[in-house]
Amino acid sequence: MGSMPEKPRHGFGSLVTGLQEVCESGITKDLAWRRSQLKGIIRLLTEKEEEMFDVLRDDLGKHRAESYRDEIGALVKSVNHTLRNLERWAAPEKVQAPLVSFPATALVVPEPLGVVLVFSCWNLPLGLALEPLSGAIAAGNAVVVKPSEFAPATAAFLASNLPKYLDPRAVKVILGGPEVGEQLMEHRWDKVLFTGSARTGRIILTKAAKHLTPVALELGSKCPCIIDRLDSKRDTQIAVNRIFGGKWSLCAGQACLAIDYILVEEEFAPALIEVLKSTVKRFTTTPDCMARILNEKHFKRLSNYLKDRKVAASVVHGGSVNPKTLTIEPTILLNPPLDSDIMTEEIFGPILPIITVKKIEDSMKFVRSKPKPLAIYAFTRNEKLKSRIINETSSGSVTFNDAVVQYVVEGLPFGGVGQSGSGQYHGKYSFELFSNKKAVFKRSFLIEFMFRYPPWDNGKIGMLRHVFNTNYVLLLLGLIGLRR
Amino acid sequence: MEESRAAAVQELRARFAAGQTRPAEWRAKQLRGVLRMATEMEAEICDALHADVGKPKTEAHVHEISLVKSSCLFALKNLKKWMKPKKVHARLMTFPSTARITKEPLGVVLVISAWNYPLLLSLDPVIGAIAAGNAVVLKPSEVAPATSSLLAELLPRYVDSACIKVVEGGVSETTALLEHKWDKIFYTGNSKVGRIVMAAAVKHLTPVVLELGGKCPVIVDSNVNLHVTAKRIAAGKWGCNNGQACIAPDFIITTESFAPKLLEALKKVLEKFYGKDPLLSADLSRVVTPNHFNRLLDMMDDEMVSDKIVFGGQRDEQKLKIAPTIFLDVPLDSAMMKEEIFGPLLPIITVDKIHESFGLINSMTKPLAAYLFTRDSKLQKQFESTISAGGMLLNDTSVHLTNPHLPFGGVGESGTGSYHGRFTFDAFSHGKAVLHRGFGGEAKARYPPYSSAKLKIMKGVLVGKLGAMIQAILGFPRGK
């Protein structure tokens, strides 16, 4: 019927059609059902907290404080925000209807897209699965979650617990590696949200194009941190604390929002580096204060950055790696070569290059020379500089005088632009990402204008001109017949 | 050829990077330029539209020129408002802080237009792209060559041609354009090419808006004002480029008992609109090309449906004209019911009870628009909640697209993304989240070495406990 593409013959056909049927039955559209699912997520987060800490430690060596702050706690906050606002977001919105169409009502009605697919990522394996899931459910969809195979303990946790806390008819977890992801994409989805690398993102998009499946991409980037000359010691210490929090405290730098590299004036660099070194020493006294590197593959990748002779020469702090424990200590570089791998690829690890510029204003040109990042951070009290950064650079977001915390401001959309991705979510934006905003226009039979219909003549064209110029006076006169 | 194209794209990038398209004054100037063009060149535009699709002068005015003008005026009126950053409530958790969403242009964008409303579908997206501060390349449809060359000739005279360019050409030209890096691609057309555009966009991870088509169903209940209903259906079908419009009613569903009455009403209205010999009426567009003409003929003369014709059927191969033609109860697996018609053929499908129409529509792919004629508010509610479509209209056809406050776009096979009014501005913008924090409110509990005391405070902060936040700000826990 209609012009439908061919259905693929292997893989998950029955999964998709089963979920379509569930949607068509109206279960997922029911607001009460959506509330019960969201409450189910809260219950999961509360009752299974210990188990979650365990699996996140298994997968990434995350300290429970980090796990709570970045994943569990952030989710509790977010899902509660969604519960508080669900009715309002789901309600039709009345919009203006032009006077000439009187009597008429114009509405924008949000409706579920249908069956959606969420690809999570390994670095925030819980958060990047459950945050999109909660948004998709809030919008009334049936959802398939494909957790990353690189965080297997969390994936197994989701597979065994989601069916217990959520409605297994409408929420499914599919485990597996890239082949499974590709098989899933052989089918048509009403929306796909993918968090991960640009390389895999392109594979997803190529398959999606066959079915016109709309895709939101949350990709990576090199998030720069511009540090202006800070005159007070206190300001500098606070800035460094927050830089630490935005780099090493965040899954050892393995996060899309983590600070990738620093830009600072060459005169201010030595003072900054001193404070960085002392702060790193103070904050890393216990072995479990920083997550480990995910696996050998990434460990090798990061170690190789440091093997480059010129890069090794630029190390000013740290540099030691432990292949047994897959840990790399917080490492600071000063002016590694700009064409080295570490300055052209997303680092996604605990190595922090510092690039010096002559004047801090030069940092914007540097940032613009690279693909648009997910976030730009800047520590400064200079209002003019702040304005320039906002207007002269482009990024998913900009945060002044802190890092990463924008993630928990529910009113702010989260997402990239350009190479860092497309589509935004969090809070109301998640709801909208997974909705179709249907335009509904209601007219009545009451008032009928003859000049709408053929056969045409210049008189009718004249009347129509009045309509489009919203010249109601002339329109009225025309209708009464006093003017042509 | 490729050098000049590459050079053109490069120039646009350079101009955008230099900030030329950002100031509100520049944007307003371009919009006024488009407005002047649409006003001063009315006669030339009507001629081109007539040459391309035989569009009657009234349709050219009402459906294209007037809509372009009101789109410019609406954008000019609201430009400052749309450009203003929006303040967002920053919660206590990040106190002290202020949060805003700033709209910024995406950069250099590509608009690929269609042949049926070649002026409107070219300029409407371009207007929004300009309002949002982008540099633009417009590729008008080669299937409407008179309008395409008119735009290529006129636009540079009325707008800043260093930042807004028209590139003409067919499939090979479009393919070559798609190789370049764009910050957004806006495509209006069919879903086959839509897939090609989407696949080409993968290379540079370019986001796309696809305005596609589909079979727009019209459900007609018996509880209606029959005469008005028939007029509005006819106006939406044959009064819109003779059915060659993405939102034209594609087919009707009504009850078996009501069908004869509806048919009679439609016949009466058609005679009134187009006379006894519609092929002679100047108020009917022709079919755009011999290809489409033959496609429609094949559809009409298909033996599955040819005996179901109940009105019309006249055709003139010389003039590429087909008269309004109505069919009754064609098989659901005929080409006419499987493909988007995009022409003056109107099948009426009958059902036993009107509610059965919902199941039939839901068995097809989601349409760009769905229409229902009824006074029954229960049926209206059911329609609204059961049918998914880009847009819905009750008791009329097509006119919802003239309301700039309503988003216009498809869902599923009928497209992705929406535009019109503010939605066009948003489609070509990035809403950048900007968070300002100060150096105050430093919470030691955030940092390692971690402890259960710190965790307790963080937990409190995240669930919004005021006590925990105060502790956090005051630097608890003391000691490490």
C-alpha cells in the first residue's frame, strides 16, 4: 500500500512489526502508561543503585561518586523533571489562525513517531541508554535500546532489569556488537538516536537513507577550553578545579563533553600549569579517584599518542601508563605539534594538551580552524571576550567559567552541530525529538468566499490580493460590492 | 564547470566566515529585495509559470507570488524577535548561573526545489535561510526551465549575489552539488530522490529537511454541507496545479451510501468551475511533461481501473492536458492506489461504515496531509488521534499551508523536518546552549578524593534538597 520500500528478510523483522502493533494498539500513547514507565525507571534507579555502581565499576572502574553524579543522579533529576512536565508537553498547543479563515482553530498536536531505536555508548552506558529511553517513552513511543557491547556488565544489567521495571511489550533491549547494529538498521524505524563515533554514525546514516529513517546523531569532537588571564589566585584555583572536574573526573576524559585541550596566553601558561600540577596531585591521592581506560584497544591508542617523539617531549606532567591496570595518569602537555594525532583526533582520555597563543583573542581563530565541537568552555571575567566567543564561534553549547555542568540544566538543549552531530535532546527537547508535531487546522462550513473558486476573473484576483495583504477593509467593501 | 561550482561554494564559505550574512540589516535587506522582485516582476513570473506548467494566472498569484510576498513580510516583521536569545530557567543546582539559547546560522546551505510550485518552493525555504543568516545556493527544478532561468536571471539583481546564488541544472548538476559540504540541505520532491539526497548527505554528516509526498486521503462523512465540501475538494484537487501538488487530495473515502451524492455534487461543481469541456478551460494547469502525461495515461487506462471511470477521462496529447477524472472503487492493489497520483485523477473508495476509513489510511504510509469533512465532533476527535500525518485539515483542503504559525512538513515516508514562518528560521538555525557561571558557589563536594560524605551531599544537590545545596556551596565536607 502506498509506496513502501521492500522489507528485509533477515534479522529483526518480527521485533519491529511486533512493536508497530503495540503502538497501533494505543498502549504507548496513553499518558497513564507513560507515567507508569517513567516511574518504573525511577524505581529501577533507586532499588538497583548498588548493582549499578557495581556494573559501572566493572566496565569502567568508575567511583560511585562519579557514577552517581554523571549517570544515576542525573537520570533521577531528569526523569522527575519529565514526570512533572509530561502533561504540559503532550498537550496540543493553540496557534494563531488568520482572521480571513474565521471561524477556524489552528493547533499543533504532538504525537508519537512510533517505534524508535536508541544506540547507547560505552562511556556513560547507563545514562546514554536511559536518558533517551525516558524521552522516547514520554513522547509515547515503543523503544528498542541497543547498549554498547564495550560496556558488557551494564548491557547485561539493562537486558535483565528493564523487562522487570518497564513494560516488556513496548521496551526491548537488544545485545550485541556492530553486526547486530547493522542488522537492526536494515529495518525502517520512526526515529533513531545514535551516540558514538562519526565513523559508525556514517554507517548508521547510510542504512537509514534507504528507508528515509530520520536519525539524530550525538557525535564526538575536540572540546576546547579557553582560559583567559585570571588575576586572582582564587579564580585560578576555582578554574583549575573545574577543569579537573571537566577532564579527569569525567570517566578519565572519555566523554564527549570532556575538555579536550586548553588554549591560553603564553604568558599565563606557566602559572596555570603550576596550579594544574598541584591540584592534580591533591585530587588524585586515592587509586580509585579516576576511572580506567575502557579496554586495550583504547589504551594502545592513547599510549601511542605519547609515543610520538615530539609529543613525548612536550609532557610537563605525568605520562606514565600501566597496561596491567589499563590506567594512564593525568598527563599535561605543553604545545605538542599541531599536526600530531593528539591534536587532530578527539583524545577521549586523560591527556590534556595546552596550546599557547599570543593574545587570548587568537584562540577563537584556532577553534574555528577545527570542526565545530560539542562544547566550548571559557574561563574569563571579560564580558567582551564572552560576547565574541558566542558570536564568532559555533558549537553545540558554550559554558563560561565551568565545564560539563550544562548537561544537567534541563532547560538547555544538548546536542552538537556540524561534525559534532545533529538533533538535540534532554528534557523537553527529548520529548520533541521523539514526537511528530502534527499541524491541525479546523474550519467550518459557515463562511464561504466565492472568490476562492474558478472560473477566474480579475475581480476574484483583486479580492484575493486584499486577503493576502490582510486588507480586511477593502475585502469587506469588495464583498459588499462597493469596490472592485 | 566543476571549477566554477567549487569556486562559487568557496566564495560563499568565505563570505559566511567573514560574517557578511549575520547582521540583521543585511538579512532584512535581502528579504526586502525578494519582496520587491516578487512585486515588480509579477508579469514575468506569471508568464514563466504558465510556460512551465500552464498555470492559470490566478493560481500563479494566489499560490505562488502572494505566498512568497507574505512569507517575506512575515519574516521581516518577526526577524528581530526570532534572532533574540531566549532566556532559560537555570535551576538552583547550578546557582549562580544564567542560561540562554542563542540562534546561530548553520553556514552555507543548499535548497533544492521542485517543479510544481517552482517559485514558491524555491523562494520560501530561501527566505527562511536568509532570515536565519546563512549563505544560500538555490537549485531550482530543471523540469520547470522557464522559472529556473527567470530566477537565475532575476535573483542576482535583487539580492546580494555574493552570498545567495542560483545554480541551474539537471540530475548531473545536482549530483555534483551534493558532493560538496553543506551545513544543511533542504529538498522538496519525491521520496526516491529524497533517499538519494539523504545518502549523499552522509559523507559530510549534513542534516537534511525532506519535504516529500504521499497519498493525501480525504474522508467524507455524510454529515456535511455537501455543496461546500465538493467545492473545497475540487479547489484543493484540480485548483492546485490540476492535482500536481504534494498536498492535493489524492483519493476520497466515503460510505457506499453517500458516494453517489458526493459524486453528483462533484460533477456539478466541476462543470461550474471548468465548463462542459474542461480541456478548453484556461483555469486548468496542464500536465508538466510528456513523461508525466504518459505516466498518468498508463494509470488511467490500466485495465484494473479503466472500467471504474465515472466522470471525465478526456485527454489532449498535443496540449498535455487531462480533464478532471473520477473513478469509483478501484482495486486497492492497482497502481492508482499504490502510488502517489500527482494528477487530475480522483479515485473514490467506498466503505461500509465511515470508521473503516481509519484502518485503510493506517495501512498506508503516513501522508503529508490528511483531510476530513464532517460536522461530527466525535469523528473529528477520532480522526485526530488515530491518523498520523504531517498536517490535518478539517472541513477544507490545502489552506493550512498558508498559516505561517503552523509547521508544514511530513512524517515517515512523507518527509522529515518542517518549515513555514518561524519553523523555516529554526530549520536553518542551530540553537546554541549558553551557560554563564561565576566563580562563586564553589562546591568542594564535586571533586575527588571522593568520600561517602561528599556523595551524600551530591545526592542531595541532585534531587534539589536546599540543605544539601547550602552545604555544597559552603564547602562541605570540611577537611579533605
